[in-house]
Amino acid sequence: MADQAVMDIVSVPQAIAWQAEHAEKNGAPGTARIVRALLALEDSQAATARRINGWQGLSLRDAMPLRIAGGIHNLLLTGEEPRLEDVYAGRMSDQGQVDALVRELVETYDARLMPWLDGPPQTNEAGRSASLMAGLLWLADGRVAPQFELLEIGASAGINTMMGRYRYDLGGVQVGPSASRMKIEPEWRGSPPPDSEPMLVDARGSDIAPVDLTDEAQALRLKSYVWHEAFQRMARIDAAIALAERMPPEIERMDAGDWVEHELAKSQEEGVTRVLMHSIMWQYLPDFTQTRIIAAMEKAGEAADADRPLAWLSLETNRETFAHELHVRYWPGGEEAVHLANAHAHGEWVEWLG
């Protein structure tokens, strides 16, 4: 698989095996066993199993194994299948036993699990905002106006849209409200980002299927996509829920291409940099939507000036290396993308290159 762009994997067994190995390497052995057990569904007649085995398209780019893994995790979080705790905790480590359990669950909860295959995982993760904030520090270091209007696509529940409410320690650089209950302090590799003073004056987002953090059922669904072993991620979601209950993020249900064009057409305040940002979602957009957003940003970039700058921050997966890379473009002055950092997929560490 080393010579293949992993996100282009079409083979269902290959996608399942890769995703299981990836979970194992990233400290989630129980989740890896659950995902690997999907291979044992090859001859199951459950509708969910048949849909998995007959998946059409790029099964890894679609995150198909993680879709159903979220549904299975949800059975534990709702209290319906406490036996799964033994798998995630490592008390049931024999793969054959896990295979039998997952097969039983898929066949027992067939109708319940089938809808989890309808859409990609909502992997909204506050830890990713550490890289995005570092990008804002870099931009505010004399490159554009240090006041920012944030526009997030693929915002899901708006956890990263609320990044202005979080406290960060980025390689020793402190930024954000000191009293925030959301503290983000990734392992920092390399030199620290610039110690500048960005000011977030507005932040809003869009998603085709936004999650309401103040709705208990929707919040539980979001948690279902988090690997059970990731205790810190669960704690961050709980902190985000508490913040949203006080003041929910502004998220609009809209196609990303439509929303970007709509927002860029709005008048921009003088002295404020408009920033499009997104994290680990670009792969889920159809190619024509990606092309549309690129064209809209480049057109807006041509009209940008020192009084009304434009920037584009993205933390996305390199489809050749599977590294998660922070890139930034800004107008006027730096139209070519700059690779500022590499980061852990869930924000556990950031390697600063800028």
C-alpha cells in the first residue's frame, strides 16, 4: 500500500484493514479490533453487511469503516450493548471473539446501524484548532490586518468555530481568554509560532448536516465518532458542549460551495481580514465543489487589498502521505500556499514549519 495514495483505496477489505491498522497505531486498539471485525461480515446476509461489502467508490476516502464503527460505538454509549466495553478496554482481545460479537450486533441491530452508512463521520475536534490558531498568529505577524472574520466550512457542530473562546499554549505562546474552561496545549515540535496578537471579531460556519451541541441526542452522536480510547477528546467535547449551552456557535445548513460564494459576496469591514478555514473535511467534498470554492477564493483574492485582506487556512490530509498539513494562502501579497505545519489528526501534537 506504500506506493498507493491511501485515500484512493477502492477495495473494501483493503480499506477496512488499513483503517484498523491506523487506529491501532494511534492508540486505539479496541477500535481497531471493532473495525477489523468488519472483515468477518463477508458472508453475512444483514442489509448493513451487504451494503458494506458492496460499497461503491473510494471506501477509505468516504471513511466507510469509520461510519459503521461510529454506529457500533453508539450502542455502547446509549447503554444498549455494555459488552462492547470489554473490547474497548482490552478485556476481550481475541479477534475471533470480537468478530463474533460484531457480527451478532450487525445482525441484531441491522435497521439501527444501516443509517450510519449514509454520511461521513462528524469528527469535530477542538484539538485541531491549535493548528488553525497558530496559522492566525502567523498571519497576524505583519502579513495582514490582525483582526479576523472567520468563515468555517464543514463546521459540523461548530466546535472549531468557537475557537476564539479557547485558551491555547502553543510552544509557550499563550493566546485566548485565560479563564476559558477549554485549555488546548498540544505537544509542540519545532520553534514556536509568532507571539502576535490576533483578534477574532466574528466567527460563523456552515455544514450540510450541522450538529446541535445543545441537543443531547445529537451531541451523543458526535461522541460516537470519537474513538472510545480517546479520553481527552471526550473531555474536550464536554467542554465545548458547556460553552455552546451558554452561547451556541452560528452554523448555517448549506452546501459549502453555495455558502462560500454567498459569504464572499457580503461587504467586508475595513481593517478586518476575512479568513476561510476548514479542517479534515476537504476530502468529503465532491471534486466540482472543491473547484468551485477554489475559483471563488481566487476571484475574491484578486479584489482583496491591504484594507480588506483575504486568507485561507486549511488543515487537511495529504492524500499521498496521509500527513495532516496546515497550509495558508493570503491576499494581497502571498498568493502561493505556504506549508506552515504538520499535525496529529486530533491535535495531540503540532510540528511547526513556519
